[in-house]
Amino acid sequence: MGLNIMGAVLRRHAVIAVAAGALVAGLLPAVSAGAAETVPTSLITSSGYERKTEEVGPGLTLLTYENPKDDRIVHVLRTDPDVAPLTVESTTGVSGALLEKTTDMLKATTSTKSRWPHAGINGGFFYETPEGQAFMGISVQEGQVQSASCVRPRREAVLIQHGRPYVSDFTTHLTVSAPGVDPMPLDGVNRHPGWMRGCAQNSGTTDYPDDTNYRTNPSEIVAFTPQYKAPTPRPDGDSRFPEDDDPGAEAVIDARGKVLSLNPNGRGGTTVPAGGRVLQGIGSGADWLRAHATVGTVLSLQERVRDERFGDDIPLDDSVDIVNGSYPLVRDAKYAYTGNNNFVDPRTAIAVDGPGRTLFVTVTGKKVRNGATLDELARILLDLGAVDGLNLDGGGSTTLVVKETIRNRPVDTGGERPVADAVYIGHGGYGLYAN
């Protein structure tokens, strides 16, 4: 591990240790958000709820909280990598462009059944596209950016590095440059040029007038990575967005950045070469590719991921995964939810407690669609001793798998919902427990 990476890891762990120590000593309040202080207990500590503890493996404990008079059930998978060779990782499954069930993603991590992950949960937010899916915000797999961060808001995510999770606010800074030319922003990764859902991924994006959950941009360059593993999208992917009608331009580059081909008046249906990229441009982005991505030219792609919480860059190597979320729930052992979402729905969260153990948390119904508000979810994490905690995708996506068995009740009529990525507890570990 390089000194710069080790320094960043140790600094983040030191912050978590300080906050955890303060919590144990009673120096930090469990809740610190104005009106939120009026309710002293969470769902799991309220009257009638009982806890069942199940040791599902060395270092793996499943806590189940339920009340016979309440339809809701809380599952907590607690992982202690200090007592067993365990590691936290994430995966986008077989293809970053396709939706896959969490159970299938876990099994696809290795062809050796005995090494399948011990447990896993669904990951970040996504939206469906004509090809399959795209992320609502940042995604990094093994040090390679698979989706750009949001410009506003939704920058919260969980960094998973060297087998441990860390919650912060992350931004991507992506450019492409040609010899003698100023760098050009890469506005997105692995999504349709012209439109996106859930967040603005570049400064030129505007809200779609008839549905503010969508954003559009008539001029941009989007990169596609080998993990996309699907033909690149064609124009007119969605009839609602005229920006998508632009035939644009498309360049294919190899692992060294050399342009292998350029289609100056069309895009789509192209397979990303191993180690390379495909660049699609529309509007002024297409003009830039026509002018500078001529065959044989060597382009330079730069990727930076910045931790806005600490104000430094995360060195990208194959130890780094990042999974997007929405709304930090706990930060430095304090109540951190500041939204106004009072909707009760199935929820998924990831957290780290004072001793440094990872918590996978789901809240669902036992018989009907049920769950918690985000305020209730934050309180649950506090009562579990969380130092940092983040809300992940919920609703029909909420899935907790332990030893190849789904422990919660999926609410979709078809059962388990295919999702964009998953976070899992795998075989491994670092230092003394490396395996």
C-alpha cells in the first residue's frame, strides 16, 4: 500500500476512532437535530420490541428486532473483521449496464461456491434506461469511475477501501484532452448523453420542465468503460428528450488512449474494447470529438475523486470502491439527517459503529409493504452505536442476503428486485487476518 493511500486510510480511521471514543465517554449527544430530540427512543428500543441474536459465522452476527404487535421488522448484520478474515466489498455484477438480483451478484463474484460472500445488501440508487440501467450519482469499481458524481445535491456515498467502509461526500472530476488542447470535461460515465435522472452530473445541466426528476444537457461528452459490457446507446433513447436525438459523434480508444476509430456523424451499438473507452459526444461535445479525436491521436483521460469532507483526493487504485447513497443519517456519532422525507418505506442502510464493525441494516414489513422514515432509520443507527451511517436505495430494492438466503421480505410482486450494485461481506481481510 502506497504511503499516500495509507495516510488517507489512517486519517479517516482516526476520525472515526475519536468520534467513537467521545460517544462512549458520553461527550457527544446521541441526537443533535433540533426537533428530532423530542423522541428519545428508536424503533428497536421502543416498547414491545425484542431482539434475537444469531451467530451466523465467525465475526458475523445477525440481530433481528421485532414486535408481535407491529408488522415492521429490523434486521442488522454486524460484521467484525478484527475477529475473523472478513472484508467489505462491492460489485456491479456481470455487467455495469444491466440490473441484476443481489443474490445473483454475490454468486457472480467467484466461480468457487465455498468462496461466495457470507452476506450482502442492495447498493446505490439507479434508474432504468433502454439498455438496462444507469447510476444516480457516483460509482467507482476497483479504482475506475463507473458513474460521475452529482453536481447538486446527492454527493453522499460510502467509500470501501481495504475491506472497510467510510461514509463521506465525494465528487468526481473527469476530463479528456488532446495534444496541444485544453482539457474538455467528461460530463458523464456509462449513461445516455443528453439526459439523466435523479441528479445533475455537470454544471450545464438543466431541469427537464415537465419532470424535475430528470435533467437534460444538449452538449456533453460521456465515456463508456469496459465494465459497461453492453453496446453503447443509440440516439433517440427516450422520446421525451429531444437532446437525445442528436446523432452526435463516437470515438473508440484503446488502453493507451490511442483513437482506434471515429464516427463523426453517428453513435451507438459499439462494444468497449478491453482496457479502453468509448466516447460519445453531442452538440459541442461532438464538435470536440470531430476536431480532436482523429484516428491515431492519443487522448488523455484524467479521473479524480475528491473527498469533500476532508478536502483531499482519493488515490484511485484497485482497492477503491464507492457506492452512492442519499442522505447521511449519522456523522461523527451524531444525528445527521436534515431532510424532510416522512414517507414510511422499506429501507437499507450501511453504517460503522464505535468498535469499527460494519452494520448492514434493513427495515421492512413482515406481511405488507412497510418500513421506516429516514428519521426513524437514523435513530435506529444511533441506538446501534453507529459513528457514521448512510441511507442506500430502498423500497422494492431493499434486500438482505445472509448465507445465500434472503432474510427480509421483498415487496415487489415478482419477489427480489434486480438492482445496479451490491455491498457484501466476503472472505479475506487485511493484516493479521488476511485470507
